[in-house]
Amino acid sequence: MCDTARMTISEFAPAKVNLTLRVLGRRDDGYHELESLVTFAGVGDRVSLQPGGLAAVATDGPFAQEIEGENLLSRALTLLREADPGLRLGRVALTKIIPVAAGLGGGSADAAALLRAVRRANPDRAGAVDWTGVAARLGADVPVCLRGEPVIMRGRGERLHAIVGGRGEPNIACVLANPRLPLSTAEVFQALQAPALSPVRAAAHSRLPEARPFAGLDDLIGYVRACGNDLEVPALRLLPAIAEVKAALAAQPGCRLTAMSGSGPTCFALFTGHREATQAADALQRTQPGWWVVATALDWPGAGSGVR
């Protein structure tokens, strides 16, 4: 057994980017039936666990003060204790780099990172814990964040299907921009007013293929344009500043595509290369100093070791 009692275990919690998001309807359980192409960025929070002692959560970083209510990490510690009282937990430190209520799955990514850290801290007990089940109880986005690789996500987020990229493909050059205005996911879904999911459409959706191969960046961009994000229109009604963010990104040289991630308000732009993405981010940071803007890379199959 590995002695982890005195180790500090650190896990990266990458921002989740929904390149597409289709809302197929409202389910009987109150959730929405979704289909989303999800990947992860090279920017994110950092979660550290010091096993042993009193389980507690401390938060720092540029967006620490924007976390309201019970931190999802505290909820994760409670569920882990219920799953196995013998797990070595302990002090958790969160460095909050991702904006809050930004459509980047920050809280879900943090919770998934904590699950990975606890799993590493308990190699002798990890096999007896249903980590995916705990993740699902924490939130619809936590299972995909726990998996941490590009997938097509379906259902309420519980069905994750691998996607295929070409061997040696690079990670995707990207700029993320957020106007520093929070937007509630619940309010966006409420504004969407999705119809009830019909049994016929639910059955057809369940038979969709489990993998989607992409030939390259052009193929990916075509897919993202075709699928779109069903939450973008209601989000724009609630927060018109999203249109300004998209327009500013689209105006940058080398931008191939811009869209909103998840429930917003963060928007992403895909670029022809990382140099163009860096130059675009620098330009936006000069002209929009109040925005959160970062040039990053999006993880993609076939890109080797990934962006982390």
C-alpha cells in the first residue's frame, strides 16, 4: 500500500467547453435530454488534497470571492464519506482560475478533480467505490469532467461516447472570452422553454451511433456550425453582451468560428493556429480590459499527450 498520508495530491481541473449543445426536450424527471460535443481546455482550476486530518475546503485565486453558497467540493466530501467511511479525505485547497457561472463547467471540473485526487490518495480502497456514480450524484456535468477527454455527451450527461480524430492531429487553437457577467444555467434553460421529450424522439436518440469520426479541423468546424448551441438564443435575450463578445472574437485575424459554450456567457473562437490565437487574445485584452480573455488549446483525439 502506498503511503499517501503526508502527501499533497494536486489535480488540474480543466475548463469544459461545449462546442455544440442540442436540447432535444424536457424529460419526465425534470432534466433535459441533451447532445453535446465536449472537450477540455488547457486553462483551469487547481484542486489539491492533503490526506488526513479534518476534511475542509479552502479557496483562493482570482474568482474565489464569486463562489456563492455551498461549494460543490464540500458536497463531494460528504458523498465520498457516505460511499466509503474508510476513505482518507482531508484538507482541500481550490485555486479558482475559471470564472463562475461562465458556461465552462468550473464547479463540475473542480468536483471531478477532487474525486481523482481522493482516488489517488486511496489506492487500497479505490476499487470498491463507484466513482462515476458519485460523480453523477454531484451534477450532470461531473461524469464528463471525471472522464476528462473529448466525447459526445448524451442524455442528461450520463452517456459518454468516444470520438475519433486522426493520428498526429494537433490540439485546437482557441480563445475563450467572458464579459465578466455571470449567467445562471437554470435561468437560460427556463428561458428556452423546451418542449416535453416525446417517446418517439427519445427512442430515436438512444439509437444514435456511439462514435463520430472527424477528418480534421474543417470537418469539425462544419459539424459545430451544423449542430449549433440551442441555448445561445435564450442566453442572448438574458445577456445581450454575449453578441458583443462573439463579434469581437469573429473580427480577429485567423478566426475560423465563434460560438457560445454551454449556457454561456463564455464564448470560444477556433483559430487557424496558436500564434493567431495568442495575437487575438492579446488584442482583446488591450481593447476589453474588463473581460476575461485567454488563449489556450482544446484537447482533441490524436493530439498525443493532450493539453494538460
